[in-house]
Amino acid sequence: MAEVVLYDYWRSSASYRLRIALGLLGIAYRTVPVDLLAGGHKSPAYRQHNPQGLVPALEIDGIMMTQSVAILEYLDETRPGQGLLPNDTLARQRVRALSHVIAMDIHPVCNLGVVRHVMDMATTHGEDPDAVRSEWMAKYIGSGLAGFEAMLAQGPEASQGDFCHGDRPGMADICLIPQLYNAHRWGVDTSGFKRINAIAERCSAIKAFENAHPDHCPR
């Protein structure tokens, strides 16, 4: 069987998602760290793996793949019975919607390239770039998680199960936990998100989530 290789940056929430998923699925892999701060993701060599110059990239089943949510769906489709997404069509829509709140709405405006540009503009206008960055993160992560919390309460499944959807963690939880790590990193007040915090506590007791935490990753 071909080796599975994850091109990873320890603090990347998209990479963090794949570390969790690979752990939940019991897929052994080798990590190749890509230093975003040193610009490793923009090197010609790395762009052979991911033409966008972003992390992660995952080599699995003999194919190099990019885009973490698309990879999660691939893993669900090729490793049946693992439950990253539920079987029911409407339930899958709910899990995708929750996942997209994180991956499509919060994450893109809070990633390294966007935030660096915001800081550069702040400097140009004579503002404190660090203060502007903190305000930016608090606004978009905080409001996004508030929407996620509200969505958890919607639908007939809202009161069922210990995780975002059902009795075991799936794609929505895999997206949520890295974003919650970012929220804590940037000092976002998450104390009012009771459902999110309860889910996070349950996830923290699962080895795949613990092992995927940035504190446990090669840098």
C-alpha cells in the first residue's frame, strides 16, 4: 500500500482538520512540515504538490489531493462506515452546512494571507497592526461561531447526540475544533457558546483530537 503523506503546518486549521480525520480513521501517515512563516508554501517545490501554494496537501491512494473539506468528503466516500458524514441525505446537508460555516465563511477571511494584508493596510493608515489584527479576528471568528452555535440548535437532530450531529464526531466536529483553537489563540470570548464548549470537551477526550492538537505536531 502506498505511503500516506501529509504536507502540514502545525497551526493551519485546514491541516489540523486532516490530522483529526486521519486519526479517527486509523490511517497512518508521514508528516512533512511546511513552514508558512518562512514562505515554504510558496516555493516552486511545494507548488508541485499544491499549485495554490496553500496547506495542506495530502498524498493518499497514490494521488496528491488539496482542499481539506473536499479531502474529508473523499475519505468518507472511500472509507465507508466510518461516519465522517451521515448516510441520510438531509443529515448530510446539515453536517455540510455546519462545516461550511467554519471552512467557507470564517476560515477564508482569517487565514495568514488575508490577515497579513489587513495588517499592511493598517500600517499604511498609521494604525497599530497588532490591534487591528486582534479586532479583525475577534469580529469574524466570534460572529461565525455565534452563528454555528445557533445552527446547532436547529433541526430535529439538535437535541440528539453528544456531537455536532449524532453520537460520534464527524466532519462538522473536525472543522469546529481547529477553529475553536484559533478562537482561544486570539482571545475570542467563547464562554457563551454552551453547545460548542460541551462538544469541544467531549472531543478533547478522544485520542485522535488530542494527537492532532498543534502542541503535539512537528514544526
